Amino acid sequence: LSKFFAEDFSSVLTSKESHFQQYGTMTWLELKEAEKLKEMQLNFKFKSMGITSAVNEISHRLKILLQQNEDRSDLEKMNREEFVIDEDRKNILIAERAQKISDIHSMYVKRNTWHELRAARVRQKCWDSMEVKSVTLLSFAPSSTAF
């Protein structure tokens, strides 16, 4: 997480600083925005470091458990899915993801329906109402020009 914040803010800052180096001036608004981003980066640095260290600790423990599991006999080995302890939370997360997928799918269906409707209206007003349909003229030689 700290890497995310550091990369995210640093990319914005470096783009502003490169603009400053290229043109030699920063507007007051750009300067205040850069200062605000630097301040946010410093504020979130310690919070994200705490989260990162906790995640690293859990990851380290999981790797140790997986290694111990590999060293066991076939009868004592656990499946990877059995390492999940909080089954209720797992089911809630799966349900939330399914709902999010359903929402995104319905959004795209609505958007596609809207685009199809607009295309049909344009086709009806522009193409279908023409008395004589347009014709494309192509030359025999690709390099020749039409007169």
C-alpha cells in the first residue's frame, strides 16, 4: 500500500516538476497542488507502512504454514482451500463480488442498448430517409485520382 501511494503521488509530482523544469514556471495552482500531494504522501506514509508490515507478517506466517504442510505426509496434508479460516467472510466476499459483477454487466447492457438506440435513430433520420442512397466510387488503380 505504501508503494502504491508513493508511486501514485511521485508520478504526479514528477510530472509537475518536469513541467517546471521544461517551462521554468509553475502556476500558483500547480505549486499548491504539488505541495498538497507531498503533504498527503507524508501523512499516509506511516499509516501505509503499518499496513504493509502487517500484511508482510501475515504473508510470512502463511508461507511458513504452507512449507510445513508440504513437509507432511499425504494423509496429514491440507488442501489450499482449508487454510481459509473465516468461511463466513469468504462467502460474504464472494457474494459481494457476484453482485458487483452483476451490476457492471447490467450497466454495460444498458449502455449498449442506449448506443444501439442512438445508432438506429441516426440510421433512420439520415440513411433511411434518403431518396437516393450514396454510392462509393473506387478507382481501378490505387494511385490514380478521380476527376
